[in-house]
Amino acid sequence: EDQVTQSPEALRLQEGESSSLNCSYTVSGLRGLFWYRQDPGKGPEFLFTLYSAGEEKEKERLKATLTKKESFLHITAPKPEDSATYLCAVRSQETSGSRLTFGEGTQLTVNP
Amino acid sequence: SAVISQKPSRDICQRGTSLTIQCQVDSQVTMMFWYRQQPGQSLTLIATANQGSEATYESGFVIDKFPISRPNLTFSTLTVSNMSPEDSSIYLCSVRQENSYEQYFGPGTRLTVT
């Protein structure tokens, strides 16, 4: 059974204070790791897909990296508008169709 | 990416009643999904909505409780039947195009059962 664990559960940063969020996964044959951002009362917003170890993707202040066991979402010089819950999900070769297994998320708060 | 809308955005329902949630996409999509997000928890897939055939349900979810329709490539409905307070959740639809594995989510329907 696919498992995804995100840490920390919650993170408070000062504006400009860089940090990283972790997503550890256990799957049988990774077929994609996905990062989403979710604002309160809204649906998840797609950020990145990573497929193989060593792959990196960047978007503004965010950079996602992938190893064989975990993914990191690095946030450089965050701003208050980066405050949200960040979700990680995996798709494995064993899951039917396109089922994604989600982690519990990291709730990020960036204080001005 | 596709623009996805859901109706209603929120509702408060009485125990024992049913609610149908609509998901509309502004373009044809290959696959549509329904997820549940219980308070303080992450997303759990309920079922894949198949166009022209019965939905494919995940373990722990059954058609009698969560009937799903998908009459065409841009629209789907999820009904939450015989509701109990435990059904209070956010219900989300998502879509995926044929040549991509990314899923894009609608804004969600916040359901409270009293």
C-alpha cells in the first residue's frame, strides 16, 4: 500500500526566512510525485510533478526536488502570500487508473 | 489547465437526506474523479467517474451511498445519500487529460450534516 508522510505538520516562518518541507513516500514503482498548494476554503492548486530521482522543478520562490525516498519543497525568501497548506501526492504502478495517494499536508504560515 | 466549477459551494443538510453535487468543466476531459477531504485531514479518492458507464469506486466507498453520474466529457455529479454527521466534509472533483497525469481540482463543496 502506498504511503505518504509529510513533515512538519505546521511551520511558521518570518518573511524572507527560507526553509524546506519534506514528503517521504513508500510506493511500489513511483509513477509521479505531485505537489499542490491549498488555500483555506479552496481546492488544491497544482504546483509540480516530479517523475525520477534527481529531477528538480522551480516556480517563483518554490523549488521541488526528488530522491528515491523523499521529496523536498524548498521555499526561498517566502512572503506572507505563500501561506497555505502544501500537499504531496504520489501515483504508483500498482494503483488503478490515476489514483493519487495524498499526505496530510504541511500548513505554512509566513509572518510579515 | 481546465476551469472547473462546482455547485453548490456549501450546504447544510439534515440527517437522512441526500445532496447532489455538480462538477462542470469548461473543456472536454478524459477523466474525472471525486475526492473527500474530512475536517483536518487530507484527500481521499471516492471514485473515478467514467463517461457512459458505472463509476469505479475505491475501497470503503459504495455506489448506494455515493452514486455518481457522468453523462458527457464535461460534467459529473456526486450524490451523498442518506447523510449522517460523519459525511460532513469537503467534496472535490478533479480532472485529468489523456496525455498528462496531473490532476486539477475544483473549488470544492463544503457539506455540513446536522
